[in-house]
Amino acid sequence: MSACEGESQWQAAFEIFRQQELLGLGSDEFTLSALMSCCEKASHWPRCFELLESFRSLVVHNVAISAFQRSQRWVEAIGQLEKIRGTAQPDAVTYSAVIAACGTFQRWQQALELFHEAPRNAVVLSATISACEQACHWQQALQLLADANHGSVRRDLVVCNAVISACASALQWPYALHLVCHYMAGDEADGFGKIVNGKTANCAMRALTCAIQWQRSLCLLDRMQDLQVEIDVILLSLVADACAAAAQWTYLVPALSRLGEASGTTKNVPRTPRTAGIMTIPSGYD
């Protein structure tokens, strides 16, 4: 049935479903989930609603809510949550999808209300933080992280990325930089250790670049190298942009040279249109 996904194939999927019913084969959650996916991709929502009325499984309802979220139909997502409450206990998957749908339309207050009644886990927390980010409520994102630090929700890479992204999107580079450096250091005293990767650092670096904080950009690049955190092309492009905006290209040359020395050759340094030319400049260039 998954092979029928497409704008013109949803009718074929329903025919397969009808034949299964006529033959008495029945339909399980996975069959109905695949059928609902066909309806979603064809934007044929009336059929999707019919399915929900005929099969009251939490898994299927979660699939529907996720479909509503991807299609930016937050009202339907919340309505589906209300229906689930009458027949089953919504789980973390249910709430995270509804919260994400609210975030798409900057309904951050509704997202917070749902968060407070949802099961506590990292997926729900990161969805709520992202909802705050989309509404530019970075302070609330930080508050959610602080509350999680004193609660039972374990921070993970997704949560870290979400809150750093929230600060970076609001151009709050001091907070983004502090968080990424803290997580890179991996304070073992709090029981979490290092929970950062290149994507996390890219969020902070983007905020530094927008604020033309070229010196801090270079410091973060050095720190990442010291701690052996992944450095990719995107991050190097951001550092190059920060230096270029401040007309400080020559400071980038030794940084890239150190990366080359650490990897054994400058050929292993991730290349961008900007850094490729820089690597050919003599180290003594002024």
C-alpha cells in the first residue's frame, strides 16, 4: 500500500483496503497508517477523517496528528487530541506532534499548556522549546531548560540543539555561546557529560556571525578543535563570513592552518568557496 503514495494513487490504496475488508482479512494499525499517509500526500483529507472515525487506535491517531502537523493544520491536530482523550491516554508522541503543530503557527502559549500536561521526556521538551523559538520567545526556552535541569527530564543532543537554536535565532549570541561551550566542556559533575556536535556549534556560530563577533567566532573554532568536536563546511563558512564582515581575513589563515596541521594536511580541511582561496595565502601575509 505504501507504493501507492502519490497524488494520483490514493484511490488505488483505498481499493486495496476495500478488498482486504471484503476478503475478511481485516486491517491492522500499520495498514491504516499507510493508507492515511496516502491521503496526506494526496491532500485528500476527507478520507483521512473517515479513517479516524472507523479505527480508534492511538498509533493511527498519532500518525494523523503528525500528518496534520506536517500540513500546517494545527486546529485539526488539537481537535484530534481532544478526540483521543475520550478513548485513550495520549502519549509523548501525541503531545510532541500537537506541540510542533502549534509552534508552526507561533501558538507558543498553547504549546506550553500542552507541555505541562504531557508526559515528561526529551522529545516533548525539545518540541516545546522549538515552538518558543518560532515565536521568538527565547527567554521561555531558557526557562524550560532550567526547569528540566532541576526535574526528571534528561537533556540530550536534541534538547541542547533546540535551546541553542532558540537563542541564536533571536540573535542572543552570549547565551548561545555560553551554552555551546558549557555542553562542549561536558561538566561531568552534573552527570551528563559532552552532549554537543557540529550542528549545535553551527547554531551558536551563526549568531556570532550575524553580530560580527569575529574574535569569538575564531575562539569557538579553536575550542572545537581542542575538544575534537566535528567541524564542517557550514561552520567554516560562518567563521569566514564573520571575519569578512569585519575585514579581518588574515586572522582566519592561521586558524585554518592549525586545522590542516591537526589533520596532517590542509587538503583535509573542509573547503568552502571562501576558505579555498584563503589557504593559498602565505602565512605572513598582512
